[in-house]
Amino acid sequence: MKGHYPMDWSAESPTSHIDHLEPAQLDSHTRRPVARAVLSRRARAGLWALRVFVLIVTAMIIYTFVTHL
């Protein structure tokens, strides 16, 4: 621990303040909702394709497991 001296925040980035929070403060700080990211149409399509891929692979794994019981 660096000590109990007053901190000089002027030279640090705003995100470095998180390192100096107490556990209760950190918990309340990390529970704040974050705004949704604005994604391009291509990025949204890619994420939907990834979701569909995961569902298909999951179904394949379950099918393989059930048929080999």
C-alpha cells in the first residue's frame, strides 16, 4: 500500500481512480448500467450469425451425446 497521504489525481487518468476505491465503493461503481454500444449493421449481423452458430453447434453436441448413451 502506498500510504495514507492525500492523493494527487491531476496527473492520472480518470479510470485509475478505481484502483484506490474501497471494496464497497468498487461494488457500487461497477454496478452502474452501461449504455448499449452503437454497432454497425454489419457488426449486428455478425453477432446474430455467431448466436445462430452457437445454437446449431449446441444442438449438434446434445444430439451426439444423446445418441451415444
